[in-house]
Amino acid sequence: MNVEFILGVLLGILAALLLNIGKGVQKLKVHVFLQGRRMFSREHRWDLTIWILGFLMTASAAVPYSAGLMLSKSPSTVSAMTGVGLIGLSIFAVLVIGEKLRSRDWAGIILVVVGTSILAYLGAGKEAQAKQFLDRSLVITVAALVVAAAVACVVAFRLRKLHGMTFGLAAGLSIGLAIFIADAGLVRSGDSLSGQFHTPYPYIAILFAATATAVTQVGFLRGRAVEVVPSVNAAIILTPLLLEAIIYRHLPPPAILAFVTVVVAGVLLLSTSIATRT
């Protein structure tokens, strides 16, 4: 196995841990924003500081993500490492946030972790393929996904149904788009880490990452961390796979599609578990 690919995967795991646990820290203190301007007062300053720490953890994940993309040359594989990061989030949610996990929750978490880990393993055997795309096709595809996510979030917010899952998927879509668009910048720059900043792609990726942070906070206000974050992770994994198929014309083999189904099943278990609680 290629050493650079392994290093890319390890950096993806580091990024996933920062991303997942950082979101758990944000969930811990997200209600500070309901205080409005009072969140800057001495009474709430510590809560706000902890939330900012969580934000910095998630933001810092961009560095190992970018390096992992450059080394592995596979956005779908790097994004699949978010499943491993879910283990860290689950431990944090139970021990620190105090969320209670039932057998159905654990089953969903196991499905997401196993599915994403095997997706990464399957990705390790893929040979790098030439990537060619038209800017117009990328713009149209991204615009369609953004509009669909926005409509779904408005409906979920108004109906108060599947709130955590919907906003989690929307946030994950934004991060998945950020990862893919960052990879597009590398393609346009000839895989040059510094050269990509001469293209608009990394700046667009940063915008999507920032959007994901805001959307996640809205999801946290009504959803559990172990409901929102796995949905985020699933969308992070599925988005690059979808865009690789549409933009790069790289269709995933049946084995990968099978484990994508496993991941989606895990997310659905977690997202519907709250409706069955007594």
C-alpha cells in the first residue's frame, strides 16, 4: 500500500477526531446563543469560551484534511474517516454532555463506524484516476444540492420533524462540498498545495465550511449530538462520492455502494431513535 496514502488516511483520522469532538464541545454550550447579547456578560462568558474552543477544534481540522487530500488524492477516502471520529464523539457525548444512549443508538453508531471504516479500506485499493471536469458542471451540481438542502431545512424547522437529521445532513453536505471543492482546487493547480490559492476554489471551500458551522448549531438547538453529528458524517462521506460520480465520472463499485447503504442505515437508526423514547 502506498505510504503517502496511509499518511493521508492518518491525517484524515486526526481531522475527523478534531471535527467530531469539537462539535461535541459546541453542543455542550450551544444554548449560550439563546442569551443574545447577554452571552458576552461575565455570567455566560465561560460558556461562550468553551463554545469557541469547540469551534477552533473543528476549524483546525481543515489543516489535516487538506494535507490528507494532497497525500491520498482521494476525497471520498479522507472524508470516510469521519466514521472513526464518531467513536470519539460518542464517548464525549456520554461522559461529558450526559446524553443517554440506548441499544438502538449504539447499533446506529456501530453501523456508521463499521461502514465508514470499510469504505476507507476499499478506497485504499483504488488507483488514482485522471480528474477532468468543466467548471460549469460543478457550479450547476453544487447549486442544485444547496437549493435542495435549504428547502429541506426550512421544512424541517417549520414542521419540527427530523430536525437534527435534516440540519445534520445539510451541514455535512456543506463540509463534503468544501472537501470536494478544495480537491478541485488541487486539480486545477496541478496538486500544488500553495498553488491552489491562486484559484477561487479554496476560498469557496472556506465559505461552505463556515456555513456548516452555523447550520450545525441550529441542528444542536433541537437535536442530540449523537443524532446530529452522525448525520453530518454521513453527508460528508456521501457528498464526495456523489460528486466524483457526477463531475469526475468515477462510478463507485457495488461493494462501496453496499457499505454506503450500511452508513445510511446507521444514521437513520440514530435519527429515528429519539422518536421511540418514552
